[in-house]
Amino acid sequence: MGKSHHPRKPPTGRTNLASCIVATVFLVFLLIIALIVYFTIFKPKDPVLTVNAIQLPAFSAANSTVSFTFSQYVTVNNPNRAVFTHYDSSLQLIYAGSQVGFMFIPAGKIQAGRTQYMAATFSVQSFPLSVSGQPESVGPTVTDGLSGFRVGPSMEVESRLEMAGRVRVLHFFTHHVEARADCRVSIAVSDGSVLGFHC
């Protein structure tokens, strides 16, 4: 006698619904894991700028006007796990509310997690110490605090460094990142020495 074969029952609606629920829960779980990884590891961060030194290699003062060469040395840290490509960067020099110097910073790349040292040097054309008929923007006489040696009157300029670019995360997502460093620089009018700067 042959064995009887019972036909297989087609899946019911409940079985299909359960499969869909399991698949949905699994996809939601994967999405949550992906978001956690993105926001903890791959989330784009702005670069970190640190101004290390400011110098005036050349300085000239005559007839209440000054001209000089301005040099700024900066450390740029890329905290991202992807290359930082900068392409829209500049350094401005402001005196008494007016721009007296400007320089575009050439485009470049900083590798993931790396720090790069940059130097920017440009000439500042002669400009008057007095603006719009107001008294000269010079500060008080500064002494060295020990022997009382007089450094002479000082002027203050402001440097504005702006770096902008993009970080491409996982080779698919591109994010705009930027950083800025503003510094107030005190300069001796007598010889152009940098008395100090604060960023």
C-alpha cells in the first residue's frame, strides 16, 4: 500500500504578517546601529586652528604711516576620520575697522587625524595710523616690568583666519566644515616688534 501524501498548506496571513514584523524590526535595528556608528565615529567635525606665532619680519614707520610684512604661523588639526579638503580660506588683517591686508590661502588637503603646520606671509601697504581725522590708535607706553625700559607707543591690529572646505564621510556623504581664528595683535610702533597677541 502506498503512503498517502498530504498536500502542504499554503502560508496563512498570520505567517506573512509575522515575517514582515521580524524583517521590519531587523531593519530598524540595523538603522539604529548605523546611526550610532555615524554619530560616534564618523560625524564630521570642524578643523581646529591654533595660532602659534605672529611676526613682522619687515617694518617701517614714517610720517604717521606704517608698512610691514606680516607672518602668521598656524597649526591645523583635522579630527575627522576622513580627509579634510580646504578650498575657501583666507587671512585678513584689520586696523581700526578697515582691512589693510589680505591673502588667499591655497587649496589643499589634510589627512584624517593629522595635524598640518601652515605659514602665511604677505606685505601690508603703507597706511596712516590716524583714521578719519581721529587721534592715532596707539596705546600707552609699555615697560618690560623689570628695568622700566620704555618700549614706546603701540598699535593694535586684528588678524582673521578663516578655513572652509569639505569632509567626505564613507566616500558617499559630503559635509561642509569650517573654522576661524581671530587674534588681536599688539605691535610696537617704534620697531615693529610684536608685544603680544591674544586669540
